[in-house]
Amino acid sequence: MSDRRVLVLNGPNLNLLGTREPEIYGSESLAEIIDRLTVAGRELGCEIRHLQSNAEGALIDAIHDAMSWADGVVFNAGGYTHTSVALRDAISACRLPVVETHLSNVHAREEFRHRSLLAPVCLGVVAGFGSDGYRIALTGLLNHLERTGS
Ligand code: DQA
């Protein structure tokens, strides 16, 4: 597999992973998750660049910026998943394959989490596998890039 570059983007409140509702989101910190993903990425021939922000605009800017260097995006938009037209528009505009990723199974939770504004413009969705979901999303994204020769 040739060298790929992937943006891993995390949205609001995910900086609190490890202490935030661990019964739902697990006890690993975001730094630990990203460290593990970076190692997994290296083994798959892929460089990971990570950004977390609580601000919608910063997430949009990161997607715009990724257009100039990334092959794809693994994106946990947190609560913005269910509300943000602007993030959906950024995903459509960037034309990069984006994998929507959630630690929890959003469909087994409150009804307002069942709707994603982002999913229809994403390559795929991973939810319910805890922090493993990031690696699953990355593998799916890399396989897609390989398959499509992009
Ligand atoms: C989340 C699910 C969202 O509904 C929630 O708002 C989050 C985290 C997840 O990873 O399970 O902040 O994206």
C-alpha cells in the first residue's frame, strides 16, 4: 500500500474522553486513542494527522485545509453530527472520502442521536465499537482508496 495521509478529526467534548461518561465512551483518553491509531496507521502505510476542536468553524477550516494534503478523513463530529448543516456542506465541498465515526452506538441511544446530517455525504459510518471504531474507520477508508485507485 502506498503512503497515505489521513486527517483524524474530533469534535466537541471529545477532549474530555477518559473522564467523560466512561460508561458510554470508555476510559481511554483521546491522546491514548490517537497514539494507538498512529501506530496502527504506520503499520498500514499511513500517516495520521490529528485535530480536536470544540469549535464548529475550526472543524470546517480543518476540512478545507485537508483538501490540499489529505487522502481522506476519519471524523467524529460529536454532537455536531446531529445539528450541523455547515459541517455537512464542508464534507460535500471537500470531495474527500470521509468516514463518520462514533464511539457509542448512537442508534441505541436517545432519538435525537439517531439522525446524522453528515452520514448521507460520507463514505460510511462506524458506530458502537468504542475506540476501536477509529481503527475500523481507518481500515475501511484505506481499503476504499486502494480499491478505487485514488
Ligand atoms: C459521539 C456521539 C454523539 O451523539 C455525542 O454527541 C458525542 C460523541 C460518539 O462518539 O459516540 O459527543 O459522537
